Amino acid sequence: MDKTTIFSDSPLSNEEWNELDQTVFEHAKKQLVGRRFIDIYGPLGEGVQSVPTDIYEAPGRGGISLQGQDSELSNPARRVNLTVPLLYKDFILYWRDIQQAKTLGSPIDFSASANAAQQCALVEDDLIFNGSKEFDLKGIMNIKGKLSHIRNDWMKSGNAFGDVVEARNKLLKMGHTGPFALVLSPELYALIHRVHQDTHVLEIDHVRELMTAGVFQSPMIRGSRGVVVDAGKQNIDLAIASDFDTSFLDEENMNYLFRVYEAIVLRIKRPTAICTLESPEE
């Protein structure tokens, strides 16, 4: 896409637009956590403002017979339409900085766009883990119907591994077979980087053997909490109407206003594929 044609009033050449877009994408990718284990559905198109989601309240099982004469349909309990919100952050490129770069033949400093991309990525992960009251959207940590496990004191060696095992077992009993991902608050993530008692191995290494879809931390998980997820697309995915992109908005006082934006929504189809690790103090 030639953005110099679409945004003819912007000060950037086609090559500079490409560099700007690459900067935004790379820095958003570094920040994002949810996308590391959640499948993508889309892109659906920038104009898409809602997406249907089938909710399965119980895992269910297939049928068995000699001739297969009875139908065994995988029917959802209900279908809902989720609003696809627009996530964005604006930034300014200053006229004097651009003119200096062109005069000296040096690259334009796009660090402002990198900062905007990082902040927009934080909003995405907040939406994934905590949802949005404004749009009546639930996240992984507060979806109705999820499982939960009250964790033990992770200051004691072995308790973290034991709690992850228990959360995984709860998911297995509900028919969810993985692969499983573990996401922790920064506080809990730090606690599993200690040597497992009576071994020469960090506790996180033992945890990774069970959590084959990955072990992550996110500042969007508040408090001393975590979550184990069966991250298959039959359980959860991220619907994307428009992926990370950059737009030129306007010229203001000789400076140039841009926007980093995306349009996404989390679709949780099987809440029982989620087991949160709750603090006993909360």
C-alpha cells in the first residue's frame, strides 16, 4: 500500500512510511503477550465492528455407535455478538526534526511511534486479560464460567509447581488436553526463578515441561495472580478487524500528528479452558 497517495499531506516519503510502519510493528510485537499463545482469527476488514462468537459451556464428547446412525452435533449453548473496539495512541513528529533529517540526509527519529506502539500494545493485553466494562467485554481473568485454584505460598519451594499441576489437572478433568500456557503477574513470575528444592534446576524449568505452549508474564495481570489456559482455537482466539497500522491525522502548528491503531476483540468460546491461580489473600 502506497501511503504517500493515501496521505498526500504527510511529510513522509514511501520509504519513510515503510520504516515507520516497521518500527510500529516491531515494537508492538515485543510488548504483546496474549498473541504469543492465542490464535489469530482474521484480519476481517477495517470496517468490521462486531463479530459473532459461539459459547460452549461444557466440553462435551463425541458419539459412539456401530453404524453412526445417530447425529452427534457439537452445539453451542448460545451465540453472542462482540463489539470490536478501536485501540489507538497518537504521537507527533516535529517539523524541525524532519527538516533537520532531510537537510543532513540522516534517518528520521521514529522513537515517538515506537512509544505509541508499546502503549497501544499494553491496551491490547489489558483487553485480553481484563476485558472492558465500557464495551461489556470479559477477559481471561474475569470471564464467567472459568475455573479457579487458590494457590499456596510460592515463597516455599515446590508450591508453584504443585499449584500449576493442580490447575492443569482441573482443566484435564474438564476434557481440555492442551497444549497449556501459563501467564503470571510479574511478582509471581519472579518467584519461580529459584532453584527447586533438592534439585539443581530452576522451578520455572519444571513448570515449562508442563506448560508446553509457553510461560509468560504480563503487567496486565494485577495482584499475585496467574492463569493456565488451553490455548487451542476451539477454546479461544483473537479476532482482528484491523491489525497494527499507522495513519496520518493532521498538521498542527507546523508539526505532524499521527496515530497507531488496531481493532481487535478476544473471543472466549470455552470458558472452562481457563483456570486462574488466585491469591489466598484476595
